[in-house]
Amino acid sequence: MTQLRISEAARFLGVSDDTVRRWVADGRLTSLKDSSNRAVVEGRELAELAQSSAASLADPSGVMSSSRNRFAGLVTDVDVDGVMAQVSMQCGPFRVVSLMSAEACRELDLQPGSLATASVKATMVSIDTVPGD
């Protein structure tokens, strides 16, 4: 079973070490001791907490969609070059980049600060792990 130190758990959840310690004290997370007598939390429990407390921005479009991988956020950069455009968005802690036609970019009036929703449809998703975890 994967165990994470308090500082690692905090980094993955985007909170402070003190917040994770408070969650342990409040019973929201269970703390154990590793072989070096350091406080750790189990990866499975951390994953469940991350999933149950995940906050996402409301989709500003109000459009219903069958796509499940939708990320609402702010457009941070638009680079139009000839017939193509590269649009970057900040969706919570994640950066999403889209390549589209310059025409589509103009029609959507995408510019830094615009609210938008990125829909991701992929035939392959890669997942990497660290050996030994």
C-alpha cells in the first residue's frame, strides 16, 4: 500500500501541511507511522478524500454534453499564427492547451480572461508511476 508523508499529501491536495495535520486531528484522514517513525497517510484514503472534495468550476456555457472530460477555466493565452491558433487555459490547478483553426478561435472570441470549457476526447490516456510504489 502506498503511503505518503504529510508534506507529500499536502502537495497533491494543494493545501498546506498544517491543513493535512488538522484533517488528521479532525478524523478526516488517518495518520500512521512509517518505518522511520514519520507521520504518513495511506494513498488510497488520500485518493478518496481528493475525489470527494474535488472542486470544479461550473461550466459557464450551460451546455449539456456527453463528454465527461470537461474542464471549465480561464483562457490565459491565445497565439494565432496564420490558419492555426494555440489557446491555453488554466482549469483549476491544470493547464489545458488546444490547437484549433484561427477561424474557430475568432468565432469563439477567445482572448485572455475569457471563461471557457475545454472538452477532451482522447483514444489513449497514458499513466506513469514511480517504480516501487
